[in-house]
Amino acid sequence: MRILLFGLFLFFSFSGYSQLEKTIHQTFAVDKEPNIQLDIYGDYELIPWAGDHILTETNIQLYEASEGILEHFLKIGRYEMVIDSTEGRFSLVSKDKERRSVKTSKGECYEFVNTKVFVPDAYGIVDKNNLIRKEGKTIAPTPDEGG
């Protein structure tokens, strides 16, 4: 039994790839927006909080990939979100909505992404894709607004 456990330990110790994990945070000012639309890739959780910005927390786990692959994905913005405020709408959008599968010389890489979106409590959650400012609720102006 000990030999089997030792063999498994050696196998996992010397395999070229292992689990990689990284958590990234982003914040977005929403002080004057009456409605916010969300167009975020994959599953995500909406969590009300007492803050005055939207905060996103994205936890990435890659299996069977090198650290260089994860760093490349972070550099090109695979997990980033951006604000789109065209046509009078305010939207929080995933920069990469396609997320093609990852293949390495060892085979396919397994990718697990868990996103939490912390929503200011001045907004009500209508559904998974829409937030609306609650009546009478305001958010303090940011310092650059002279407020």
C-alpha cells in the first residue's frame, strides 16, 4: 500500500502541469446610472453589498496548463469585463464572450471560472441581466465630481 501511495505521489509531483488558480478583481463606478444591463460570459452570482461601485471577483482555475498559458490569457483580457455605455445604455460586458477551448501538447486544458458581481444596494436585481436603481436611493459622488 505504501508503495502505491508513494508511486502516486511521485506521478503527481513530476507531471509537467498542475492546477493553476488566480483571482482578479475589477471595480466600476455607477453613480449616475438608472439602469444597468449585464452581458457576462458564463454563470455568475449577483451579490448585493453596501458599496458604491460594482465590484467583480473572478476566480480562474486551469488544469493541465502551464503558468504561461494563464499569464497569456490574463494579458489578452480573456476574463476581463468592460463598460459599454453606447446608445444611452450602461452595460457591464465580458471582453471575451467566446472563450474557445484550450489545447496544449498534452491535450485539452480544463478551465473553471467562477464570477461574483457585487452590486451596490442602491440597485435592485430585476433578473440575472438587469439592475435598476431603487427609488430614492443615491450613491455618493466620486471625489473627481466635486461633490
